[in-house]
Amino acid sequence: MTQLSPSILAADFARLGEQCRRVLDAGADMLHFDVMDGCFVPNISFGVPVLQSLHKALPEAFFDVHLMIRRPLDYVEGFVKAGAGCITFHLESESDPGATIDAIHAAGCKAGLSIKPGTPVEALLPYLDRLELVLVMSVEPGFGGQKFMPSALEKLKALRAECTARGLSPWLEVDGGVDAVTGPECVAAGANLLVAGSAVFGKADMAAAVRGLKSL
């Protein structure tokens, strides 16, 4: 069954708690929390204080935290304490991948690893058996509302085949330009967790959008 992680980057920040509650009540499995530092990606979003506030307001929610920052290892403890359920960081960041995965697990959190569109999928295979989540970016990270890059589909297929061959079952997540058209393609390629921003929060009927994506 396809799971859905709506990206709160696309929500109305003046009504953030209310809209997060609405998508969770509609059946969203978790909330995708995009952290950007203005260095690793050319944009700045939000950080630990916002996560703390949302976790306090929605203690039952699972927070799928995506660190698009230069030194994720330095911030693991803070995000875990703030309520992260899974922390995903980028293979292209400056932190050692193995050490960062170890730190996330040591803090009692699930670990994910992400690759940008230009990074070959083979680069993350050495870490595959240590991950609860693998995130394939189908846009360049840093901004919402971009067009889906079809090259992500081949990466998803390769990862699904590798996971099957090794007997692994991580979340295979895709993020960027996912909607009612591209979502089915991602699921067919092997994704079992979809990140959707404007395709959920940008709709007048967010509950219907959640149900539609989860039905894929």
C-alpha cells in the first residue's frame, strides 16, 4: 500500500497546525519536514523550533525530517529531541554518511539517505542495509513546485530491484513534482512512500487529494 508524506513546505504557514491536522485526519501517514540552510540549497525554510511546536501540537504525528543542509551530523541530536521520527540527510552533504547514520540510530531515530538528481544511485548502495528510508529526489532540492524529472523512475526501479535482491524493505521515497499524474509512475517504478506538497496543500479539498494519492 502506498504511503503519503505531505510536505509542509507547501502549507499555509499562518494555518500550519490546522492544515497538518487536516491532512493527518484525512489519512496521511506522516508529515514531511524540509529543512534548508541556504548553503547546501539556495533557500532557507525552518528548523528545530518549528518542529518542536508541531510535535507539541500533534504528538501522535510521525515527522519525516529531510535535512537539506551542509553538516547534518551536527544537528541530529537537536532534531531528534524536537520530535523527528526519521531523519534523512543527503549523501552529497559534508558529513560522513556512515557516522551520520550511526548518530541517528544512536539517538533512537530511523535513518534515511537521499540523493540529488545528478547523483548515481550506485553511490548510496553501500549504505542500503543500514537505512530505514531511501529518498530519491525527482527535482533539484531547495524549492517546491518544480517539474518532475522522469530520470528518477529508473533510480526507483534500480533501488527496488536491489532491495528485493538483498531482502531489504526500507521506505523507498520520492520527492519533487509528485502529483496524481506522476505518482502512479513512481509507484509502478517501486516507490512506496510519496512526498507531495502543492498536490496536497495546494488543493481546495486537501482530504480528497490525500485519499487520491494514497489509493495509487
